[in-house]
Amino acid sequence: MYENLQSFTESLPPLLQWVGVMLAGAIPFVESYAGSALGILAGLSPVVAVLAAVVGNVISMLVFVLTTSRVRTAAVSRRGKPDSPRRAKLRERFDRFGVPGVSLLGQTVLPSQITAAAMVSFGASRNAVIGWQIVSIILWGVVFGVLATLGVDLLAAER
């Protein structure tokens, strides 16, 4: 899948390659971290690659959070139905680490879109989830962008 995304991005005209990275960053499990690396490997400037991947991931996460918030408001009366084992585990982590912890560490397990939607469905403040998710998306995108840049520079130095 990542090779296909990289090929797609490279096939775009140079002035539109950032759009390919932004679209990749919006995909759950690709997100800002893989999108940043993908853009850099496709030949984009690290700053442009990270920025495009972050913007795509943030837009996607916002759609999930705002939709979940509306659904939760409409379905608050659903109380009493037991959580699935996966949801119960996520709720336990949410209760243990709170919005900041789940936002910053949750991307190691699930996409930001899913963790953000789950936190809102658990009753977390929509604005707090959005704020912490944006911090997390930027952080993960920058870290992986730097790692990808160092890797590309290392490969170029070996040639």
C-alpha cells in the first residue's frame, strides 16, 4: 500500500505532489507519520512533506471527531449496552492516561481518527481531544519526517 501511495504521489505534477501527501496523511494507519516519510521519499522538501501530511491527518481527524460528537449527542440514551472487549480496553486506557496520554501514545496502536472518535464517545471534551490530537499529529509527523530525512541523507551519502 505504501509503495502505491508513493507511486501515486510521484506520478503527480511536481506542483501537486503535496496534494498526494495530504491525501495519504488523511488515510487511517498512514497518517502524518507515514505520510511525512512518503512525501520525503517521493522527493518533496521535508517541510512541505510534513506540513501536507499533518494537514491531511488533521482534516481527517476533525471529520471523525465532529461526526462522533454529533452521534454521541444523539445517542446518549444508549447507556446500558456493554462495551466490546476492544472498546473496553480502549476505555480503560482512556481512564488511565486521559486525553493527553491517549492522544500522544494512541497512534502507536490505533489511528488518530479512531482514538479521537473513541475519546469523544467516552465523553471527553471535543475541544480537548481536537487540541491534543493536533499536538500529537504534528509531533509524530515531525519525528518521522526528521527520521525519513536522515535516512534519505544517509542513503545519498553512501552512493
